[in-house]
Amino acid sequence: MPSTVSSNVSTRWMLAVVLGGGLLAGAMMGHNDTRAAEGAGSKAAEGAGSKAGGDRKPVVAVVDLFAVLNESRMYKDLKERLREGAEAKRGEAARRDEAAKQAQQTMQAFKRTAPEFREKFKAFVDAAVDYNAYVRLSQAEQVLLLNKGTWEVYQAVLDVVNEVARDKGVDLVLYLDSFEPDLQDTQRLLAQIRQRKVVFASASVDLTAAVQERFDATYRKIRAGGTGGAKKGG
């Protein structure tokens, strides 16, 4: 009798183990199926994303920024205004220079021992210092105005480059530099070669002409509107 009971218990135990194992295996298989389905869905999503954007190759173009800036109407107008301002300052400098020369001549008319000499000498020194200070300050001001104006034109050119690039679906614009080789200085020539950004670019990817045309057209509209110059953004 004990043997029969033991056999029944063993049988029930084995059955429980088999059933439990089956349930566990089913759960694991179900979990694996879920993970497989999730993985398949993720791969499908990646594949769809790849088809949507991966087939489009980045579009690269070039532009000669220096040529656009230097040949632009805006930059030429800037240099003309500075030239006119420099002419006016040269006239004032000439007036002060003449005053210093006259003060020198007046001083030289007196002997060093004369009572008036000290006063005339001081007048000459003051006039000479005034002239030299005016010239130096005028030159520094011209340089500052040119540098600030050049930077403003450069920023305006960049804005137009961005506009043209977006219109043409361009993703990256590189600087196409053109230069005259310095054949008199080897180190300078090597530096020019080393600093080149683009070695070759076909005409089809060169945006220089398109940027130049739009930049000048935008500037003409702004100037016609009486703003007196192009603002950043045009």
C-alpha cells in the first residue's frame, strides 16, 4: 500500500512538473514571439525611414565669397563713402598742417633770446601736435569704418548664400577661393596651396553668380527704398 501511494504521489509530481514546464515554455515562447514582433516592427520602421530620407544624397555646392563681396554694389558704395569721407578729412588735415607751418614760420621770425619766442614756440608745438593727432585719429577711424562695413557686407552675403542654398536644395556650401600665386616667395606660395579649401568644383555646383545676382538685386531694392544701405538679412 505505501508503494502504491508513493507511486501515485510521484506520478502527480511528475505531471505537475510537466504541466508547469509546458506553461513556462509557452510563456517564454510567447515572450520571444512578442520580442520578435517588436524587432520586426522596429526594422520595418527603420526601413521606411531609410527609404524616406536615406536615398537622398547630400548636395554640396561652392561659392567664392571674396568675389561676391568685393564685386558687390554694396561694398563698392561703402568704399566710395569712405573715400569721400577721407577726402573731407584730408582737406581738414591740410588746413591744420598749414596752421602748424605758419606757427613755425612765426616762431622762426624771433630769436631764441627774444621775450616772444617762448610764446611762439608753444603755439607752434600746439599746432603741430593738433595736426598729427588729427591725422592719426582720422586714419584709425577710416580703418575702423572699413572693417565694420566689410563685416556687415560679409554677413549680408552669408544671408543670401543661405537663401540661395535653401532654394536649390543644397546641404553644404564650401568656400571656393581664387588667388594669385606668389611666385616670389616659396613659403608664401606653399601657404597659399595649403590653405585652399576646394581643389575642384564643376560649374554646375558653383553658386557664385547666383549669389552675386541676388545680393545686388536685394541691395538695389533696399537702396531704392531710401534706407541708405543693406541690412543684415539682405
